[in-house]
Amino acid sequence: MRRGVVNWFSGPLGYGFVIDRDTNLQAFVWWRDIVTPTGDIAREHEHWPERERLGHHLRERQLVDYELVQTDKGPRAVNVRAVPVVASDVKEVV
């Protein structure tokens, strides 16, 4: 697992980018690759309000753990999980 910071994410569009904390590599993230804290699975035709309610969204500067895969379009973050922020991490996201 890698740790990164959400650089940008559009809830209505359902995608964004994560920057790796160690390598500064930017990876694409799709809403279907976000794992919610409750383990809810994304449905095929979920619309934005429902995705937000279930937790299939991210916020800018949010810490995340993820796996990196290479696609024909570039790096992609999958199995993305939000990391609870603790005092020692605050300086990394500010």
C-alpha cells in the first residue's frame, strides 16, 4: 500500500488525482475505486448524491492509502481508503 494526498477530486464528475507522499507521482482515481469505511460497494449507475452519501468521494488534501496500477492511460490509484487524520499527520495535509 502507498500513502498519498488527494490533489483534486470532483464529486459530481466522480474522479480526481492523488499524489504519492514519497515519490510525488500523480495517479488518477475513479469513484468506483474508493473503498468506504463501511465496505459499501459502488453500484454501476450510482448518481452523485448517492455516491457522496455512501462515501464514494474524497476531499482535497485528504490522506489516503491505495494501490498503484499502471494502465494504458497512466498510473491509477485503486483500493483507495481514507486515512483517519492524527496529530502527527496534520503537517502533511496543511
